[in-house]
Amino acid sequence: MFASKFKIRQSLSLKVLLTSVVFAIIIAAVIGISVHNRVATTIINEKIAISKVETSNALFLAQGHFNIARFQNDAGLNKVVQDFITSSREDGSLSGRETVILPFAKSGNEPIIYQTVPTLLVLDSIPGEFREQVRQSDEILDKRVTIRYSNGDQYPGFLIGGKLNIPRTGIYEIYYLFKLNAQYDSISVITWTLLGAGLLLVLLIGLSTQFVIRQVVAPVQQAAAVAEKFTQGDLTSRMSVSSEDELASLGNSFNEMAVSIQQQIVRLENLSMLQQRFVSDVSHELRTPLTTLRMAAEVIYQQKESFDPNIARSSELLINQIDRFELLLSDLLEVSRFDAEAASLGVVTFDIANLVQKTVDYLHPSKSSLFEIDSLSKSIQIEGDPRRIERILRNLITNAVDHGEGKNVRVQIRESENEIAIGVRDYGLGFNEEDAPYLFDRFWRADPSRARTSGGTGLGLSIALEDAKLHQGQLLAWGKPHQGAHFVLTLPKRHGNSVQSFPISLAPDDVFSTTVKK
């Protein structure tokens, strides 16, 4: 059931076809029911009207014969009455009617009583209230009834009732019971004919709708298929156009759009390749002169004691800027590897808690008092590339020191069954909420003036994020202005797994505790 609904929702042609068929069924049903009811009513009413007229004429003629026979003796009158009853039975056998003659209730003793009831007919088929209406009326009346027989048979039909005045005998009720079997058989034939015609109409509408759908939806399906091939990288796919109608115009427009998109993609790919090649070539080419500059700068730096103080200071600045230049070149080379999808992992098993401690000691051994390392385990073994993870930690810890305004930096290590998380929390400048989406962008810095003397190339966090993704991990950031920042690196313990839980929450606990105290 669910699969069928899902298939209908995904197929435009199926939805249009089902909608057309449903509307066709509704229209055919409304028209068929209306025609059926009108025809059935006409057939029944026509039968009743004709029978009523014929009965009225027969009774009028019989009453005339009776009036003439009143001048005859009883035997002659009786013969006229019996002939009428016999003829009524014979006519009834041909027309399918039953004749019932019943006397009125008598107060005296009449010489002759005429009464006829067909064999097996249940007299209750004539309702008592209808008999009372016939007795009180001088007109011919009719009523729809069910004709019942003592053997259990029942037939739909109608009654026509009137009165006859037989001389020297009294007034009699006369009823003609007509069965409607033939009429209902005809109605049944009409019903099945209408049903067959309706089904044929629905089938023809469905086939015609399917034919139209193929002409209209086929180009749309082809466009969807071409678009899907585009998303899969096949930029040469085009729609086939073989006519000059509106759908052909759509196909031509789609093909023109595809050509334009292909040209744009090719142009952007070429630009990207040129950019990557430029960055890689420039980085490699600058290493040779940079090595020469470093050698010369180190020679000058080693002789700074014999120089003028201003020149000695210049030698120190020269060494620092060359260090920054080398870092920029290394970052650019790493970025070019990521862009070329050439970065790979050297997976080994190592102690990440020890790596965190070594990174802190190596970066700022003179500022060890600023760090608070919170770890529940002295040794935590994971599978990964220690060089890349150390670079992530180095970037996070360096940022925390540079932007921490001299305040303490908390490094927290937590683990779950399958994940390890490292949180680096500083209490310095922090960052605005609108800056959060750009933290890991290349060359982006929160200080637009770039006047700060601290900070790196603007590539550190973007490289750290790429290193985390290589490990199937996540690197997230939280920050508030003047409340500091909190970076959380979460990695799977086993290579090839993905992060399923987060042992360290992104929003630091001390922020909530401070808010509660206030």
C-alpha cells in the first residue's frame, strides 16, 4: 500500500492518468444513474398509465353491458356477468394480469354473489387502505404493490382498482393486478448496457489520456533524465527535438541552457585547475629563494650582537617574517593538495592524550601555566594520522592563545565507546554569531582591518576542518563576544567509522553555570 502511494507520488503520468480515470468514473456514474432512473421511471409509469386507461375503458364497457342486461331475467344477467369474468381471465392470461372481484359488505340477502380470486393469490396483496379508497372513490385508482402467492412467490407489480354495479346484485370491487417482470427485465438489460457503456467509456478515456500523457509528459521525463545525467557529470546529454510545437520550444531552451551550463562548468573547472596549479607552482618556486633568504637571515641573526641595536632588531623581525612566510607556503601547498583531492592519511595507532600534551608543550613551553588539561584517562588509543591531528590541535591551541587576551586556556579530553572529543576553550574576545558560518573559510579573519599582529595566514582553521573530514570527524565552534570561544574536535576511535555521538557538548558548561548564578 505504502509502496503504491510512493510510486504514485513520484510519477506525474500515473497521477494524471488516475485523476482522469477517477473523473471519468464519476461522470459516467452520474450520467448512467440519471439515465437509468429516468428510463426506469418512464417504463414503469408508461405501463401504469396505459393499463389504467385500458382498465377504465374495459370497466366502462362492462358497466354498459350490465346496464342493458338489467332488463333480462336472472339467468340472462348471470350469463353476462360470467362472460365478463371469463373474458377478464382470458385477457389476463395474455397480458399477465390477475383479476379480483370482491363484493361490498352486504346488509341483506342477495340472490347471487359474484366473487373471483385467482388460485394461489394471497388476498393481502391488496392493501386494506387501498380497498377503502376504492370504495369511497368513483374514479379508477392505482398503487404500486408486491404481488404475493401462497407458494412463496413474490413479484413487483401494481394495482388498478374500480367499482362495478351489477343489477339486482349490488356494487362490487374489481382489481387488476399487473406484474412488472417484463419491465424490470428490460430495465435490467438497460442497466447492464449502461454499465458496459460506462466501463467502455472509462477505458477509452484512460487510453486517450495515456496517449496524451505520452505526448506531453515524455519530453518532461526526457528533460528529467538529461538533468539527472548532468548531476552525475555527463555534460554532453541533450534532449532530442523532432517537432515544432511548444514542447519542442521547451526542448530547445533546455538544450541551450545545458550548453550554457556546460560552458560555464568547463570554464570554472579550467579556472580552478589554473588556480590550483598557480598556487602549487608558486609555493614550490618560492621555496628555493626562501631557503636562500633564511640562510642569509640566520647568518645576520647570529651576528646581531655586533650590530647597532636598530639593525639587531631588524634581524629579529626578518627571521619572524620568514617563519610566517614559510608557514604560509606550507598552508598553500596543503590547500592545493586538498583541492586536487590528493591528501591521504597515514593511519597508525597512537595515544591522543599524549599527543595533546606534547602539542601544548611544544607550542608554548614558556606559557604552560596558562593551560588546564582536563582528561579522565592518561592514555587513549585511537587510529588516525598523528601528523594531521597534531596540526588540528596546533591550530586550535594557537588560536586560543592568540585570542585569549592572556587568560587561561582549558583543554578538555573526553571519550565514549567509539568516539574521542577534544575541546579547546578560551575566555578572550570570542566572536559574533553572524561570524560563525565564516570561521572555517579560507583567508577569513574576524578582524576586517587585519591590523592585529597576532594570528596566522587565515588558512589554519580551514585546513583543520579538512583534516577532521579526512578522519570522518567533525570540528565545531561556539563563541560569544567577550565570553571566549570553544572549539570541539570529535573523531572516531577506529579508522573508517563515523561520529555517532559527541562526548563534549559544544556549548561550554561554565556559560550555563554563570547564567544560573546571575
